[in-house]
Amino acid sequence: MADLASELFKLAAEHKGDKPKKKTKRAKVGSSSTINLEETASGSPSQSSPVVSSKVAPGSRTKRQRDEAMATIVDLSEGDGGFVLPACLSNRSFFDNHPLQVPVSERNHVLGTSAAARQEQLTQDVAAVIRLAETALVLNEGGPTYEAEKLAAKNRKLEAEITLLENDLLDLRSKQENYFKNMEEARLTAEQLEKTNKVLEDLKVSSAEQRSKMLEEMAILQAKCAPLEDEKEETLKFVTRGDLVKEIRRLGGLMLASMVHGWKNAIAQLKIVNVEHGLITEGIHKLKKVENGQIVIPEKYREMALEEEKDEEEEDDDDDEEEDAEEEAVEEEKNPDGDKEGHDES
């Protein structure tokens, strides 16, 4: 960097010296003019380069014209007349197009310096570069851009953690809702179970009571259905109540038919026995009875008697024929050998 700075200073000085001048006498060969250039390698006084004297001969004008093309590298319009650094950030290929070169004066100075002096100078320059790097690193770390990047990275990390926490929160809320739902279902199930247990206990008690009642009823029914000691085999076949009711109805009908038959048979016999006395049968009925010397019919049989009288009136002819047949049958039974035996019996 010190060599580049000295070269740039040299080019700038030569560029300024190209202005039109008055004619001067040609200098003799061997005369020389001295240009003092103070080159600074770094900002500190300890790192400044020594003053170098360069003799410019009159015959060096050709070399000056050749180097004028390089004067455009430095834009002296910027700054306050100080040294302007080349634009290496915006022009990354600056040194590719303009390779570094060491001026002859610097080369001669380096070659003319002892090894110990060069080592000391290099040590100072390396220390300066290290201090420059340390300063740049520290300032870069403490700068707003670095802090902003650091905070942005931390912010991204926190945003990622917040996203994870939000996902965990949503998961926990979902689990909480499911937990509350399960708790409500469990509560309802427990209440239903308690009610069911109460109903079951009541059913157990009622079933025990019903069982005892049923056993009592069964005992009563068994006692009622138990056969008598002198019961005949014909009645043991009636196991159900329906069979028994049917048999009772059948026997009732037979008894009524037998009573009617006996009543008619008695009337027929009385008529035959009292045929000479003219037995009066009008006004008597099988459902009537004698009360206080009168023949009356009970109220519960009155309608039945009226219905039978109507039936008898409608079936008089049939009844007469049946009575005649019955009378003949009775006479035949009483007198199987003829009228003589019947007369004797009478």
C-alpha cells in the first residue's frame, strides 16, 4: 500500500507539472532537480515512510508522457485535496485491470535497505495491518448493521420459538377441550350409572317382593288345585281353568236340560194320572215358586220366563208333538205288556 501511495503521489505531481511554461534554457547534462515526496504508509507517525529524493533528468520527458495515461486513475475532484483511494468496492476488478507495480525509487530503496531495517519495517507494517484488522473487526461488531443483523437473527429465532409455542398452545387447547368433553361425558355416565344402580336396587327389592308374592300365590293355587281325596279320575283330567269352566258349563246345560225334562215329564204324568179330575196346569212354571200360598216368579227369573213363554208360544206345535211322543214313551215304559199292567200300576 505504501508503494502504491507513493506511485500515485508521483503521478499526481507529474500531472500538475505538465502545465504550459515559459521557455527555459536547456539544462545541462548532469544538472538535476530534486523532488521531495513525503510518503505515508499509515496514519501514525511511526509508520511513515522515509523521505525519498528522486532526480529527474531532462531526458525523462518520454517516460513522463508514457505515464500520463495513468494519471486518470486518481480523481482529485473528490475530497479536499487529500489523497483519494481507488474505488475497489464498486470496481472489484480494479487491480485486475491495473496490476500492482513497484516504482523504481521504492525498489531501489528496498534494495538499498539492510535486512535488519527491512525486518523492522515489515514488523511495523504487519503490526499496523493487525491493528487495522482489529479496529475494523471491533467496529464492525459494534456497528448498527451488525447489531441489526444480530437482532434480526435473534428475532428469527424467537419467531421460530413463538411459532412452536403457538403450535403447542393450539395442541394444548385442543387437548384441553377434549379433556373437558371427556370429563363431561364421564360425569353424565357416572350420573346415569348411579341412576341405573338405584333402579337396579329397586328392581331387586321389588323382584324379591314379587317373588315372595308369587310363591304365596303359587302355594294358594297349588292348594286350590290339589285334588280331593275321593276325587274321581274323570275330574283329574281338567288341568286348566278353561277346561274346568267348559265342563261346568256343559254340566250346567245338562242339569238345566234334565230339570226341564223332569219338569215336563212330571207335568205329563200328572195330566195322565189326573185325567179324570181335570188337572189344571195353567199358571205354573218351572221357574216359579210358592210364597205365602201364591205361585210367584222371582224378579231375577221374570225376563227369562217371558222369553221362554214366547218361545213356547212359537213352538207350540213342536212341543205338543214332543209331549205326545214323551207321553207315549212314558206309557210304553210303564206298560210294556199292555194297558192292563198300566191300569194295575195306576
